[in-house]
Amino acid sequence: MRAADSREFTLYGPSHLTVLAVFVVVAAVLDVLGPWPVYLLPEIALVLTVWALMTWPWTRSRTRDAPAR
């Protein structure tokens, strides 16, 4: 690939550097959760909740199928 080809692609197509050149005005999910150290707590709680809901059907069926002792 020639240098001119890469410049043309950057002008006419997306690249990883064109993303950095644009200021984003739309809030991301992490922006909604709060500033840097504070958003870690809701994020951890959200991940644990989703994980528990995803694994709940299998843990429920395992306890139901377990033999009585």
C-alpha cells in the first residue's frame, strides 16, 4: 500500500484516528453512572446482577434435581 493510498482512505473512509478527531456530545453509559471512582460501584453491582440472572436457571434446576439426603 502506498502512502497516498492510506491518506486517501483516511480522507474517505473511517480509521482509528478519525474517531479521536471528533468530540462526542452524546453521553455514554459510564457517564450516566457518575464520575470515575464512583461509577465502579454501580458497575460492579450491575455486572453481578446480570451474572446472577444469567446463571439462575441452571442453579435452580440443579437444586431441584438434587437427591434428598
